[in-house]
Amino acid sequence: MDSTVVSTGTNEKTWGGGNQPLKSSYGKMMMWFFIVSDALTFSGFLAAYGFSRFKFIDYWPIADEVFTHVPFLHGQELPMIYVAFMTFILIMSSVTMVLAVDAGHEMKKNKVIWYMFFTIIGGAIFVGSQAWEWATFIQGDYGAVQTKGGNILQFGTYKTIDGEEVFKRVAVEDFTTASHTDRVQHENKNGLWFVGESALPAFSVNDVLHGLESHPEILVRTQTINEEGEKTVLSRAASIDQIKNNGKRYVKGANLEVNEYGAPLFADFFFFITGFHGFHVFSGVVINIIIFFNVIIGTYERRKNYEMVEKVGLYWHFVDLVWVFVFTFFYLV
Amino acid sequence: MAHAHKLEIFRGLIKFKSNTQKIWGVLLLLSIITLIEVVLGIYKPAALMVPSMTPFEGGFGALLGNIIFSGFIYTKSLNLIFIVLTIVKAYYITWDFMHMRDETKSLRRLVVWTTIFLISYLVFILLQEGGYIESVYTNGFVKRDF
């Protein structure tokens, strides 16, 4: 930084300027200050998530039941595995980043290039995994019925596995057949151009009710978490009652409005927080690519220091740091 | 830029020979912590699914005790373990990957205490209010089981 900063002060005079009490360059310090403010933004989001969760403490979805998918292992329930893999990828790319910074201190250009390259690959894998996670979450798996009060009713049946009675979820499609309906989706082109509606649900509540009545083994599970920390399963009579009296529409998957796993707020916060974090990762990858090419064309070699790599490194580690917290509060706690 | 790195972690219990070695050592530590979290998260031992202490009963002293030990009284042990492990991970990422260990004491305090103070305040106030609204929903006249 000596080439860009002119030292005007003298060493004897404290107030003469040119002091660096924190012994850190301007750019690095500003990166730290940015990180502090960004950390406060993220903690604001996570605290808001905590607020909403405390508000619905007995009704909140259980993350282990939501994020059970792993690519290429279709139909298996493997909670946490994929997100643990994502966490590991991000920590790993943090390691290659810090190795790049270290190589930069030793002015080893080729090593910096390779470590930066691995960091970028790690970041890309992470962003891709997050996109896949989103797609799976949006698509949903079992489907559910939303009640008039906005609660979610899910379906399942008791199965005996290894001599133990376990409640296993059943997809609505497996016991319901769509009846013929004259209800047509209203599109903008068939009427008022400014009035439209989104795609109609695959089943009506009546279809689901008929399906439920003709399959005596299927029970309804509510959102309420009981004393064992599990969702409450209703009796057969109560199941039919709930669907008949309170059922409003069939939902599958999650979006900003409904969420087949439980409270819509869960989906909203999931999209918002992981989305905001994913955006950080994405911009981190872009900045890393820029610095990567700068290293290749030898900008920092000529500048005789690799502090720029250190600065983007700080940002990259911060993204990893945030993920550690998102991982805990979204998937573990 | 060839400044010296501090190479010991655990208050000098483990001392690495070079900075590169320290990075791999910290990676190992972080991986082990993540592995513990994932295993605990999948198996959820029943013993850890309840808070480790019961609330104190009685006067002002009990109230004070409940506040001081609130983490043990109102949080499931498992969740408390997760939060503590997360903070441990955050510490090593900041200290060794972001080189906070090598910065001056004043820069360290500037960054760390500011965030800790503001985040604690934010978290306290939001969780407190979330609990209050929950109590209004539960004990008030808000119907939501329909």
C-alpha cells in the first residue's frame, strides 16, 4: 500500500497524521467494518426468524422432516446429510482461500492461482447445491391440506418397522384421484386482462376427503408438537372430521404463500435468509473470479503484494461464517 | 507483507510448525465439530431433548437464578450444545482463517465487541417479544385450531 498512501506525518507527533494505530491498511480495515455491518444485517434476519419461531413455538415445522433429500438418492429419507455436505464444501473452500492468502504472503503466484481456482469451484458447487435445495423445497414431496385457519394437515399411516410402530408419511397422490371438475383456470386472456389466477390445485378438498374415507389406514397429522417433540397424529374419526370441516385447499410444495410442511413463515424465512446468503456466495464467487484473473495477469506480482487476495479472502470467510450460523439455526436447532 | 503468524491454538496447547499446517489443523477441528453436530442432529439422544435444569421456585433469588441459568433452564440441552459448538466454530473461522489472531488487540475488540453487544441486544429483545406474542396467542382469546 506504500505506493498509494502518502505518509505526511512524522513519527514524533501523535496528531501529525500518518499513524496506523490498528496496524492495518485502509482497505482491510474497511472490509472489517463492512463485515461488521453485514453481520448485523444477518443477525437481524436470524433474530427475526427466532422471533417468528418463538411466536409459533408449538407449531413450527421440524427441519429434519423437511430437508431429507439427497441428489441421486431418490426416495430415501436422509435428513441433514446433504446440508452437512454443503457445509463441508464451504469450509473446504474457506481453507483453499486461506491457503491462497498464505501463498500470496510468500509471493508464490502459481500457488495463489491454483488455490483461488479451487475456492471458486467450491463456491460454485455450494451455490448449485443451494439451487437444488430450493428446487426440491419448492416442489415438495407429500402434499397436504391447508385449513381455513391456515394450518397444515398432513397424511400418513402407522407401519411396523423392526417391531416398532412408526408413523410414515403418505403422499396425497397415492390415495386420492382427481374427480372431473368444470372449474376452469381463469386466465388473463379470457376476460378482464388484469384479472388472473395461478394454476388450480391438482385435487379439490372433496377428492382428498373421498380418498381418505376409502383408505381406512390413513390418518391426519397436525402441526401441533406434542410433549415427545413430535407432531400430533389424530384418530381416524378426528382425521375425517378435520378434513371435512376445516379443509380448504390441497397444497404441494412451498412458496411465499403456502408451505406443505407447516407455517408459511418457515418457507418465507428459508427463501429470504438462504437466498440472501446465496446471493452473498454468488457475489463472492464473482469477486473471486475477478481477483483470480488479476492474479493470472500478474497485477499483484507487479504491485509486490497480494493484499487484494487477503481482502476478498476476508469476505469469503465471512460468507462461510454466516453459513455456520444459518446451518445451526435452520437445520439443527 | 511477510508478517509473523501466531501459530498456537488452545492457548498454546497445540503449536503448529507453519501457517499452512495450522490451517489444516483448524480444518480438522472444524470438521470434527460439524460431524458431532450432524450426528447429534440425526440421532437426537432423548436425554438431551430436555433442559438440563428445572426452574428455581420462590422469591427474587429464584427469579435471578432463572435469568442467569436461563440457557440451561429454558433451552433443550441439545440446542444449547449446538449453539455453543457454533460459536466455537465461529471463533476459529474468525481467529485463524480471517487472521484475527494476528491483528492488534484494538482492531480485534473493535470488531468483536461491537457485534457481540449489538447482536446480544437484538436477539434478547426479539426472542423476548416472540415469547410474549406466543403467550398472547396461547392464553388470550386468539383461536387458531381451525
